[in-house]
Amino acid sequence: MDDQFTKQVMTHKTSAVGELLKLAQTDEVISFAGGLPAEEFFPVEALKQAFERVFRMGNKALQYGLTEGYTPLREQISQRLMHRNIRVSSDEMLLTTGSQQAVDLVAKVYLEPGAVILTENPTYLVALQAFRYYSVQIIPVLSDEKGMDPEDLAAKIEKYHPKLVYVIPTFANPTGWIWDTSRRVNLIEECDRNHVLILEDDPYGEIKFAPNDYYPSMMSLAQQAGSDCVLYTSTFSKTVVPALRIGWICGNRTLIKAMIHAKQGADLHSSSLDQQALFQLLDHYDLNAHILTISAEYQRRMQLMITLLHQQRLGQVNWTEPKGGMFLWLELAEELDTEMVLKHALQEGVAFVPGHEFYVGSPQKNTLRLNFSHTSVEEMPAGVERLGRAIHQSLSSVR
Amino acid sequence: MDDQFTKQVMTHKTSAVGELLKLAQTDEVISFAGGLPAEEFFPVEALKQAFERVFRMGNKALQYGLTEGYTPLREQISQRLMHRNIRVSSDEMLLTTGSQQAVDLVAKVYLEPGAVILTENPTYLVALQAFRYYSVQIIPVLSDEKGMDPEDLAAKIEKYHPKLVYVIPTFANPTGWIWDTSRRVNLIEECDRNHVLILEDDPYGEIKFAPNDYYPSMMSLAQQAGSDCVLYTSTFSKTVVPALRIGWICGNRTLIKAMIHAKQGADLHSSSLDQQALFQLLDHYDLNAHILTISAEYQRRMQLMITLLHQQRLGQVNWTEPKGGMFLWLELAEELDTEMVLKHALQEGVAFVPGHEFYVGSPQKNTLRLNFSHTSVEEMPAGVERLGRAIHQSLSSVR
């Protein structure tokens, strides 16, 4: 191999934890690590019929499509968003390969090297990974289970003049937390006043355990206030299936247009066959009823996980019971480092993600993320028991 | 709209021709503009069955997949490449959203701002569009129907110390030209000696009008010479269907690994459902026979187009008869500007792409690209007749 080539490659630290967790992808390990939806609930039959409908539409359905995505699907998403009090037309929207691509494209068209982004802390690690390719400066804002701390936010906007604030306000990854409405309004006011763009990442917002709970999206609050300081992105990966990789981003028309141009260079367009099939699915299938079903099941799994965790008598451990989403965030005894706990856990046959991965700057090392959506209620007891043993072992080794 | 946001957006010149051609997408206009395969030959039934097979595999097929792509498909592509004397293992390969994404990811991991890329001139315009997002310097090398001029290439490598040379050596877009083997070998020797990476873009290489013609890929020649200075990218968009958007890139393991990391941040992975379906298609369908069929049809269309062009008595006009691919490149009388010809053409009801779009630096304004793969033999005569009228009108307006 010619070292001349490889030494010039832009390399980024490969996560040691990532490598460990890859090795753990065997049937023997019960995994609370991935952010996976429960595949036994996938609407496979409805999706199969949706593809059949597309194939009946004739050969043209398989030709090149528009960079911005299949127009009827954009129109349908625009309709669905009205239930969340978000009003965007189909030309203020771009279909992406998962919401992950939306994050990347915002960075590509809006952030020059050295630009400052504010984020919650901890936050979604692969968003951080996307941002880091653009040589930006990521500054964490003090955050708790109600959102970003208003004082710290104001101070950091003043000090750093950020271009963008990236947030997951509803059932966040990794914490499962929900921002208070007052904190949401505060963020919008601060950003609007200081011309800071907000990227609202909302992959989990529809997975609510109390169907009538209402958490206003940043986008809807901004629109009510007459501001266009919010770009909103979401995905069908958690509510339909991940394999299709269909997400979207909507907001300010000029920004969306710039992203469409950037996407053309990045991949011309995402799978237009999948987009047409998703349109057919939404047209013939009650997705809202499906979302109620999976939300109820995820709530059941979360409650079981919490009951089982109590039974493990872990002593010093804190969590906030999630009201939706897919994750439970644990804070263990202060002296524990969850990277060490993970080594014990993998030996016991259970996996999770240590909190370290989600922090900007110094991590709070006694934290960890558990996914409760993917493990069945049959497997859950064994998984939590193994986790309990790993934590007890870790405790005895540090005391 | 808050001007503070929109004025900070990284904007790139929107092509006036692109806007014109968008308007021309009506049934009344016969289009030689797009790079579209003939949809009446799409293997729709085989593809439908391929999806049915995936749906029968169970729910797990619809879960998240690997960033590098579905392993059995990578293995299958690796097998197929052996017929082209390219030897890569499945872990030296990344599946992408079309080969377009491969171009973008190479730029993302390998090119810092200010880095120099050498290209043919004219060359594929959306590759240029992808590169420009990375603030690189694109330097054209003198090119003719046999490839890059060796002297100019050597001079420009010495002068600019490029990091990358981007080429489409077989049935190029927009020219349809094929590099001589000696020019291929020369490029590899120059690049290997000077530690310059070659990105070989080969979307059309399999669409040969003489099935036994052999044009060695840069990758195979480099491997024979013991060099790993070539990254090779191709796609199934022209040989199966575009809607799936399945391409790949292969080569140096370290570079591929860096691209996998970059792709994780860019979109996690491409549609894994489509990748599994393509695997099933390749496993149950004779794609090579299909490629022979479409190649024969494209040759027939190309020959008809040339016969019809002769009948138009255009006077001063040059082309090289393509031996494969999808494009015919015309050089009209020197005094003609094909952007002006396009305006006449759209009035007549026919579209093409003026050569301007494909040049780095000053364009040769009397050139244009005709696509012959998408227009049926029934529609072809009317299309070429309209084009002939537009050229004659343009000639009389400048003389």
C-alpha cells in the first residue's frame, strides 16, 4: 500500500467502544446498545403491498427521480406535519437518506470552517460525527431534563456568536428527556434575536407513551412567533422501518434550495423507488394506529426494564422515567466508569452504550444509555440481570 | 424570511441551462438532454420478484444495515469485477447512493480546501459540482478522443502537485470517448510516480456495442503494475435501474475505511432494502444477457441518430461515432454558440445539453451533448429533424 495516499486521508478517531460493541453483535449478547426499533412490529405486509403498487405503476417509476424527492410523498408529509402545527409546503421540504443526511447537508451549506455550533450535552453522537467533518467548533450548553439552561445559553450565544444550535427537544437521544415549553420558547427568542439558526432533530417525537401528551415542536412555536429560525428534520426509520432510510428536512425556502443543490452533488437523489413505496404505504395504511401500537409496546418494555432494574438493588442510581422514545439514561454511583462496566457487561453477555460517547468535552463517566425498544419482554429479564451483575462487579472492584 | 440566515448560505451558481431544461420536461419536447437509460427495457418483473424474495426473508431484512452496505451484494460485485480483471475483496468496497456519492465521499476524506484536482475537459458536470463544495482547485488537462494529452498531464502534475485526477476513461460523459490503452498506462505511471490518486468513474464501461471489445480499466492496469493509485467507482443505475441508486467504490483499504466513517456521518447507510433486492436480482437473473440486449438497442439508436443527422445536411459538424455508452458529442460550425441553438431547439420541441456546462474554464461554445439511449427509434426522426431546423436557424442568424 502506498503510504503517500493513506497518510493524507482525513482520519477521525475510531471509537474504542464502537469496536467493542461491534464484536458484541452475536446471538449470545443481549443488546441494549443500538437505537433499533422492534422488528417484530414492522408493517412488512403493508410495505410489500406498497412496493407491488409501485411496480404496477409501470417502468417510469424506476427511472431517475427529482433531487428534492418524490413530490406526492413531500405533499403527504406536509399534510402529516399539520397535526403537529407545522405548516410547510412541499417546496419547503427535501427528502433525505434518513434524517442523518439532513444534519450533514445543513452543515454543508451553512457552516464554514471554524463556525460555532451549540449543542445539548450529552447529545446524539453521530450528529457530532457529521459536524466534525466541517471543521466547526462544537460548544456544549449546560443541559438538564428540562432542556438547555437559559443562562448558560445566553452567555454562550454572547461569547461564541454561534451560527447554529442543534437540539433534540423531544425524547432526546441519549437521555430520553423532554424540553419544557418555556425552555423551547426561550431558545427560539434567543436565537431569533441573535440570528442563530436552530436545527430541530425530531426522530422520536411521535413515539409518545401517553397519546394525548402534546410537546410543541420548536418549528411550530417559531412559526407561531413569526420566526423562520428553525429547520425541522425527522424520519420514518423509527415509525415505519429503518431499511428505507427515508427522512426529510423542512423550513426556510432559501436554505432548503441550497440543500437541494448540495444533495445533487452528494448523491443526485435518494432511492425514488423507496419514496414511491412509502407514499403508497401512507396512502393505504393507518400509520397513526401503527404508531399507537408500537408506542404502547415500547412503554411496556420500558416499564418492565425499570421494574427489573429496581429488583437489581443497584444502590446509588438515578434515572428519569421516559414518556416516549426509545432510551433510558442511567446515572450510576459517582465512582463508576461505565466503560469499565461495559467490559464486565460484555463478559456477562449484555451490551449498552457508555455515556462518554455522547458528550462534547469531558464526559460524565458514570452514565450509560439503555435502549428498551428492541429487546423483547421475554429477553429483558436476563438482560437486566446480567447488567445488574456487571454493575455489582464494577462496584466491588472500585470499592 | 430572515435575511440573516439566507445571506449566510453557501450558494453556488444555478445553471441557467439547467433551469431552461427543467422547463422543457413536457411531453411535447423530445429530450436528448438527460443521461437516462431506456425505461422500456427495465427488468421490472425480475426486480419485482427480487423484492418479493427479500420480503420473504423476514422482518430483520428491514432493520438498520451496515454503513458499508449489504455484505452478500459486496461479495457479488467483487465476483463480477473479476471479469474486468479487477481484484478487490468485499472489505475493500463501499456501497453508495449511486456512484455520485462515491465522488463526494472521496472529496470529503481526501481533499482539503485548496487541494488541486486534474480532470479531463470537458468532463461530467455533477462531479465538478460535488468537488466544488470542498473549495478545491479544479485544473483541466488537454484532452482528445484518446484521453489526456501526456505532455500537458506531466506539465500540470509538475506545476500544480495535484492530489487527485478524476477521469471517465471508457465511453465518457459527455463525449462518449474511450482512452487508448497507452494513455491509460501513461496516466497510471505518472500518478504512481508522483503519488497522485486516480478516481476512475466507470458508469458506462459495460455498455459496449461490440461485446468482445476490451477496454482495460485503470484499476486493472494499476493492479497489474502493483500500484494502488486507483479508486474505482461504478453503478447499477445504467445497467439495472436508476431508481435504486446503488453504486460502489473500491480500492485501497485505508481510503475505503475512511469513506465508511464519512458515510456514517453523511447518512448512516443507503437503502438496505434496495441492496438486498439487487443481490436477489443478480442471484436469479442473467444481468449480463440483459446488458447485451440494452447495448444492442443503444447501438441501434445511436446509428439511427447518426444516419438522421447526416440527412439534416448540417454542413460543418464533427463527431466521433461512439463504441458504447449513452452519448454523442457534436462539434458544430465554429461561429455557433449552442446555448443560442438550445433556445431555437426548445422552440422547435427538442432538448440537448450545450457543451458549456461540461467545461472547466472557458468552454468550447460550439459543442453539445446528445443522449441517444432514452429516445425510442419511433421518436428519434422527429427529434433530429427539430434539432436540424434549430441548427439551420442558428446558422442563418449568425451569418
